[in-house]
Amino acid sequence: MPVAVEIDNLVVRYGEKTAVDGLTLTVTGGTVTSVLGPNGAGKTTTVETLEGFRRPDSGAVRVLGLDPIADHDELMPRIGVMLQEGGAWSGVRALEMLRYVASLHAHPLDLPALVERLDLGTCGKTPYRRLSGGQKQRLSLALAIVGRPEIAFLDEPTTGLDPHGRREIWQLIRDLREDGVTVVLTTHAMDEAEQLSDQVHVLSAGKVIASGSPDALTDHGAKTLEDVYLALTARDNK
Ligand SMILES: Nc1ncnc2c1ncn2[C@@H]1O[C@H](COP(=O)(O)OP(=O)(O)OP(=O)(O)O)[C@@H](O)[C@H]1O
């Protein structure tokens, strides 16, 4: 399998604050990779750098073999991005937004099927700012995948969803993988990471502190991923 993402000794600073501090990891194409870590560990900053929204202070990142900033125009149509919040104008109606983003892509997904799949039918005419938290999440996910990306970056894709919604998104992520899409997700839900991921990376203070498949990290299921995570990131370890 080709390498979809390469991060080599990445450092990203906000003024005096070092958010990402020499982070190295690779993501194999066609897999689901979860990036875990406590609040402020540098997950979003790392993913935003892969999306070309942040410039590395040092180190390098490549996505699908391209530089996210220098090769922005070539890379953008090939990736899908689901942000933690925002991603739509506040007055725009859900379906209008989806149609607009679909129109930017050469071969978008079938919209009625996507709307049905993500249960957006009943809120299609609702302005973005009036959508419920879960509806916003589902619209953001639809916007991320409507262009048939080769790689999808999903930032906390199920936060705020009810249990049915969570399971539907999990299935959708599995289906993306089945179709050969590389998925990189950040999450605080350990069950989600355990269920979906081929590979898990745990970040702390801007560095990778553990990597492996859920099976390897949990000693073949002897522990839960949550227990492993809690031990790795225990507050008094810092
Ligand atoms: N625009 C910014 N300006 C200044 N500091 C920032 C900015 N964005 C993030 N930071 C800081 O960088 C660090 C890493 O933040 P980041 O959002 O990448 O963490 P995270 O792992 O995604 O956290 P969370 O789980 O809470 O979403 C934090 O200390 C945060 O306060």
C-alpha cells in the first residue's frame, strides 16, 4: 500500500507556544488512522497542517506525495476536510451548501443518496446557524466526502451525535475504507478509535507517545484502548 501521509519531525508554533513538537508519523493509503490525545495535545494543529491551513515552522509534511501549501491547487480536490466547527456560512441552507460544494467537484457523489444516508432530508432547508449540533456534524461530514476524496480528514466526526448517529457515521467510515479512501480522524471516543482504526497514534504535548493497531496496543484485547490511553496520558506523567 502506498504512503498517503508523511509527517517528518513537524514543529508548529503559535508565538511562544509550541503546539506540535517534532512529530513524526506515516499513514498508509486505504487505512483508517485515529489520532488521539488530551485537549491541547496538537491533534487539530497537525491535521490543519496536513490540510495546508498551517505552515510548518520546521519539519515537513506530504499528503498524497504533495506539499499541502506549495501544491495546494493540485491537492485540494483530492482531499476532504471535516472541521470541528464551521465550514459553512451561517445563513446558507444545508442543501444549498451541499449542492454548491458538490458543484466544485468533477465527479460528486449522488446527492439524494448522500442526503438520505446522512439523514439530512428533514433539515435541507434549514439555515446552517439553526441546525442542531448533530445536524451540523452530519452536514460537515457530507461536505467532506461529497467530492469523492482520496483522503478524508475528519476532526471529531461523532462529537455531539446521538448513539444512532454515531453508529451511522461509523458505518460510513467503514464504507469509505472499503472504497479505498484513506481516513484520518481525531477523536476523544476510545470505543470509536478501537472499533474503526487500523492504526492509532497517541499524541501528548505535540509528540507521538504511542502508535500501533488497536489489537497491538490493547495486548490483543486484554485491556481496553481507554485503559491503555489513560495510562499513557495520566496527568501525573507530565
Ligand atoms: N490559533 C492559535 N493561537 C494560539 N494557540 C493556539 C492556537 N490554536 C491552538 N493553539 C494552542 O496549541 C495547542 C494545541 O492545540 P490543538 O487545537 O492542536 O490541540 P488538540 O489536540 O486538537 O486539542 P482538542 O482535543 O482540545 O481539540 C494548545 O495549547 C492550544 O491552546
